[in-house]
Amino acid sequence: MKILIVTTNEGKLRELKNILSDLNVEFLSLKDVKEIVEVEEDKETFLENAIKKAVEYSKFYKLPVIAEDAGLEVDTLNGYPGVYSARFYSIDFGGKFEYENLSKDEKNNLKLLKLMEGKENRKARYKTVVAYYDYQKGIGFWTEGVCEGVIATKPEGTGGFGYDPLFIPEGYNKTMAQLTPEEKNRISHRGKAVAKLKELLKCVL
């Protein structure tokens, strides 16, 4: 059986494949298909975005699909960056910042640090929704994962991706980017959601 994981984020793809590796499934990515369809993440919640992507990609490719939408919610920023996490540096919230010769992750992290200057409340959480949909069988379900933590005052660690160098998970004194992949998968929002998804997949595969 083949399942298409619809993400262009290599970090997400690596984590998803790692957690689901013991299933008897061939996982494809968007790099494995000839024609890439753009599905805009224009909804207001992670759940709506994940379901929209799972349904539309499955209809187009005629394959079962796993889609995800995830992000970081910071209390003192009224829940931002939220659904804008991947492009936080480019939206108007808190002002736009011009950073040259940096990756998107680095730009997002620099903007977050700037907006967090002088903030005492540094509570935040990673949230994810992972959706599965098989258009041909008409089967679909979704799971959610949350990881509570705080925002560090400076980036630490070289592992992971996204805001991992700034996110200190609850109960730890180091950032997500300083954890091993096994540690991260045990406690991360994505790890929790995909572990639940795997149990549901076993019922339909």
C-alpha cells in the first residue's frame, strides 16, 4: 500500500516517516509525484487546514493522504504565530522585518525573539493536527498533539527545525533542538499526534 505524505518540509517528512516506519506501507512525498498541486492553507485553524489538504490532495492523486498543519502559539502574543508559523516573518503582526541571506526558519526565529524582548510571560505551545483521508474508500480521520513549554531568550541546539532552537519543552532545561530525535518524538506535538494516527491506521490498512 502507498500513502502520500503531503509536505515539502523535509524535517516534518523525516519525523513522520520515522514514527510510522514499522507500518507495512510505502510512504511517498510530493517529490515522488510528477505534478505538484498547490493547496492554499487559507483556513483559520490547524484542523481546517489539515483536513482541506488531506481531502484535496487525495482527490487529485487518487491516493490515501496524510496531511498536517502545525505551529507555535505564544500566550503573550495572543496565540501568534499560530497558523502563520511558517511565514511569521512576512506577515504584518508585530511589524515586518527584513533579514537578508537567512532561511525562513532563521527569519521566523529572529522575529519571535524581537517580539519577546522584555516579556516576562514566555509560555507557549506547539500544536499539530494530522489528518488522513482516502478519497477512493471514503475513509478519513484526524488526531491532535500538543506540547507545552516556554520560549528561550536565545537559540540553542542544531537539531530539529522551525522554532525548535527557541522552544524549551515543559519539564526540560534544554530546547527541542537539543533533544535527540527519539526524545523529541516521545514528547513533541507531532510525535503524540502521529502515534495516535498510527493506531487508527492499523484499523484500516
